[in-house]
Amino acid sequence: MQLSFGGLKAVDGATLEVEPGKITALIGPNGAGKTSLFNVVTGFYKADGGAISFDGGSIMGRRPHSIAKRGLVRTFQLTKSLGRMSVLENMMVAAPGQAGEKVFAAWVVPWMINRQEKENHRKAIELLELFNLIDKKDDYAATLSGGQRKLLELARALMMEPKMILLDEPMAGINPTLGARLLEHVGELRDRGMTFVLVEHDMDVVMRVSEHVIVMANGKVITQGSADEVRQNQEVIDAYLGTGGGAVDEALDEVFEEDARG
């Protein structure tokens, strides 16, 4: 996969594969190309070259809404809730394939629209209860705390019945209690067969929840493996420390801890 901004190669031949039903972490120093890769995969940026396959078919060059319909959805580091709509309305607009959006259906089969609206409402309420947001359902989304918005964004993503969710720094800017709740939900959804890929700077989270870790540096994938394998890899140590070698595992621990605090 290739993506350049002028003379800067944000993604430079990165190649990776995600195993279904697992939590995969995508890590690397600032500027490694992690979020750019997310943006290419989900259609927000147009790749300069390469191939992107999902669920047995190519999604290269498709627009974000088309990719989402295929079952690949994402969240953002800065949440994208519709602040002037209620929490429940945010959930309802995310439901896929709404017949009411089609003028012909609204005239010919209004019964189908009513039935679908009731089902979407039921699903939205169920998810808000799951994420402990049911008491906020009538509040404007803009009034939620940062952590609650992260929960809402994940709940809203689930309204689309995805097969895979890409989480861009899910722990950024939220308190530990809500962060733990979010991770608990992610683990439960993984146990039900959901696939997750997360970009996360909190290395404690990465090491605890990830079953597979992919490391990027300078737009390339430099290594991948289990959390323990990655933390002992010399290429990873060099990428984080910016050194030619000779770093030890304790030094990497220190870098990871500083990265988590920052």
C-alpha cells in the first residue's frame, strides 16, 4: 500500500494481514503512518498504489460509506458524534439500509419503514443499555464527556452490524474507569467473533488486550507477532529509540511508559 503527501511517503509499501476474530494492535512512533493507513483502508484517503482486500473482495478505491456497508467501520481519535442530535438519534442514523431514505419506498411500503424503525429503535436501546448510556439517550451528544463520546462512537459503529472495527486511539482523553469499560466491551465483542484493529499509544493496553501486534515505522511494517515477541524485537527497539542498536528490553519498557503518559 502506498500513500504520499507531496514528497512525504506516509505509507510506504506497508503490507499486513488481520486475523478474523482477534484483537490486533497497530503501533509505532509518532509519524509512523498508522492513522494514514487507517484512512486509506477506510476510504478517507485515496491510495497511490497497492491493494486492499476485505472479506474476500477488493475495497481499493471505494468510498467510506461503501466500505462501511461491506462491514468495515472505524472510530476516530477525535470523536465524530453529531452534537446537536440526541444520543438516541445518533444511534438511529447509523442503522444501515434504511428504507425510509428512499422516496419510492416511503410511498409504496410505509409498513416496512415502520417495522424497520421499530427494530432499529430496539437495537439502539439495547446497545445504549450495554454501554451504560441509556440514561443519556435524550441528551444532546455534545453534552457527553469525552469518555462517553468514545462509548457512543463504538455503540454507533455496532449499529452498522460490522465484521471488523478499526479503533483509532480509543483510550485517548478518557478517564481510567470509562477506559476500562470500553476495553471490557471490546473483549466481550471479540469473544462473540468480532474483529478489532486498534491504534493505541498506551502500551500497557496494547500488551494486555492484543493477541497480535503489528509495528510500523516510516510508513512500513517492520515486524509483527505476539506482544512478548514484539517488545523484544531489535527493530522495534531501534524504531522507538532512534538508535542503531544495542538497546535493551528495560530501555524499551521506559520508552513504552513515556509513550503511554504522553
